[in-house]
Amino acid sequence: MHRSVKNFAGNFSEILPLYRPPMRVEGRFFILSVLFFSKRITLPTFVSRNKADVSAMLDMTERKQRDRKSGMTEKEKLKTDVMEKFDDSALVGKCIDPKQDFAFKMLFGREKNKRFLISLLNGILDRKGEDRIVDLVYNRQEYGSLDPEGKLCRFDIMCTAHSGEKFQIEMQKSRHAHFEERMIFYSSLLVSSQGRKGAAWLYNLKPVYTIAICTDEKNGTDDSRSDAGDRCEQYVYDYRFTERNNAGNVLPNSPSIMLIDLDKFRKDNGDCGNLLDKWLFLLKFVPDINPEELHDMFPDEILKDFIDEATYASLSAEDKISYIKAMYADMDRACEIEYAENKGEEKGRAEEKQEMAKKMIAEGLSLEMISRITGLTVQEIGVL
């Protein structure tokens, strides 16, 4: 018996539209007797099991979904559509990946989470005691050059500490050409933006820090944390203006460009002796470890709060949608990069075969012999 009929006492209004006067249908059919509680009458109805009836039932379900969404805003409809199509069961009970662009901005770039950013910056700069950053203000993310026609830049996170120091922080998931030049350009924007008109301003620059946390997503997650081989390899690089023959002689208020290479960070949680190491461990491995286990690893209150905030279940419905969409975008971008690299490799191999064929032609080998050796067709060899 059809499931709607079996439960008709509780869902009578849902199955009522399916009932109709008796009619002749193709194939097997059966009679349903439906008791109308209000009038206590029996209405015989024929319900067919052919494709047309199945289609009608599906249409009715779609109409209900449309009716349910009719009172929603476009934004609410989008959320509903995405959540209905995406099975997020694999994310339940886990943490989101802070290396993902949206997740990084959500966890460190929102006012309610600025305590996480303060702690991360204190770890990166090794600030302790009176030198610690105790508060900061988020600034606008878009900066332009002094030239009106110049490039407009949008930073991941931009903030100013209570001391006036300026910080630009970003998560860089893949390596690309001119990365170092871009960091220099960003740093120069933060320096030049401090300029003020009038004689009262005497170049009293505040320190500027441009920080990039880098990981090459192609390398995947290296889980060999306990290997003693290169756990102590340098993974934090701090570039400043120094005297050529004396690297320790740093120009006062020199802008600092800091690169943190997560791929070279290979410490186990037991080896994380300072605040920076604990943060880097979480940034790299938090999506791969159970939140309860992470709590045991890092009893620090600020880190436990971060783990709780990064738990997928704690996200709002809107943030879940944004995170899922960002994951899709990352996967698409990775596929595009892989496709381009594969095409480049194919082109390189083809060019190698052509160069080899040219040398064989010069040596007087027959076209058939060259074809067998290189895999090129006789026609392809003939046009070289």
C-alpha cells in the first residue's frame, strides 16, 4: 500500500488531492476505500501505478516546495536550495578549514573574533608583557595608490593596534608569480597611506606589518608531524630594511614583510612550546582532528574558544552556505589549475618529440622509423 495511504490519519490533507473519480487506466490498478471522518462516507477511488501517476505525485511535491518558498526572500531561497542539494554530513562534528579564504576571514576578521587575531599577532611577533597587543580596530579593506589611475587593492584583513601599528594579514593558499613583489606593493601602500597634508606632519610613521600565511594546496596536508628530520626547519621569515653589511642594523620604523610557510611547519602538538607554534598547528591541522581531542591538546582558554568557533555545527545557516560555496569555488580553481598544468605538460612532451624527430631527419632516418620511435604520425613529421 502506498505510504501516504498507510499514514492517512495523520496526513489526510496531503493525500486528498490524489483521490479522483473512478477511471480506466492501463496496467494494474486497485481500489482504495477512504473514510471521510466528517461525513462518514466511503468513496471508491482507482489509483494507477503507471508512470503518469508517479509523475503527478512528483509534481505535487514540487508544488509544495514552491509554495513553501513563495514567502521567502531571494536570499532565503538560495540558502534553502544549496542546503537541500549539499550533503554536509561529512562536516558535522568537525572544524572548518581556516586555510580556506572565507573561513580565515570569518574566524579572524570579525569584530566578535578579534581576540583570536590579537592572540595570533602576539604569537607571530613574540609580544609579551607590556609589549603585547591588547586591542585593535579593523580598518577598511580597500586601498588605492596615490595615482588616481593606479591599482585598487583589497586586503583579506586590515587592522590597527592600540599602539598605532598597522597590520595587513592574508592567507595565501597557492604560490603564483610575482608574489614577493605584491607583498612589497601592499606594504608600500600602508606606509604611503599615513601621509598627511600640511607642515604639522613630520613623517612620524607608525610601524607597518604585511603578513602572509602561505600554504601550497597542491602539496596537500603533510601529517608527518612527529618526524624529527626537518621539524626545526625555518618556517617564519621576516624581511626589513637593513644595512647591507650588517643585517642586525635595521632601519627604524622599517616596514616588515613576514612570510609564514605552513608547509614547512612539521611540529607535533607536544612540540608546540610557544603561542605561535600552537596557532600554526591549529591553522594547519584543525580540520583533520576531532574538536574534543583538540581541546585536550590545547587547554589554553583562547585556543579552546577558537576551536569551538571553528566547529562546523556552530556556524550560522548563512555562514554554512558561504563556506560550502567557497569550497566549491576552491575545487573548481584547483581543477582549472590542474587542467592547465596537464595541457602544458602535454605541449612540452609534444615539443620534445618534434625536436627529436628533427634531429632524426637530419641523420637521414626514414619517416616510418621516426614515426615508430617518437609516436608522431608520418604526416606530423612531414611538416617539420
